[in-house]
Amino acid sequence: MAGGFRRGNRQRAPKLEARGELQSVEREGPFKEWLGMPDLYRYQLVVEGETYSYQTEDAELPVVVGDRVVFRYKETKAGKWVDRNSLGKAIDPSDYQ
């Protein structure tokens, strides 16, 4: 049985999660990284006063300013980067009663 082939006994850092109201969105792009790759768009998202970067092939985001959003992200030297396909609307169960 093939496993994860981890070297050493280092624990992986857990994914960070953020949620809150999307306050602003700025789009840059499209960027062509190399031939044959789809256009990439970079978004600057401001959620609860914090700035996050998001990179995707989609020209439009599935959320709009004012939505309550939830996503996973990681902190790097270049800032906070949202994981691919983790950005979505936060669902509040109390709204459905």
C-alpha cells in the first residue's frame, strides 16, 4: 500500500480558515503565465479589514461585495493567499428557520 511518503516526522501546519463580510474586491489580469495555460486573474479581497490574495482562471467570482464569505488560506512572505476553490458564501443555519 503506497502512503504519503512523508520524510521526517514533521507535522504539517493546519490550514487557516477565515470568514466574514466581503468589503471590497479588486481584479488584476488576465495574466498569461506560459503558452497553453489559461488566463489567470488575481483578486485582492478585503474581509473584515484583512487583505487576502486569490488567483483563479475565473473572470468572475462566485461572491459579491457584502456577502458573508468563508475560505481557507495560508500565510506566506508575500501575504495571505486563499486556497484554490475554497472561496464561497458562508451559510448561517439560523437564516433557514
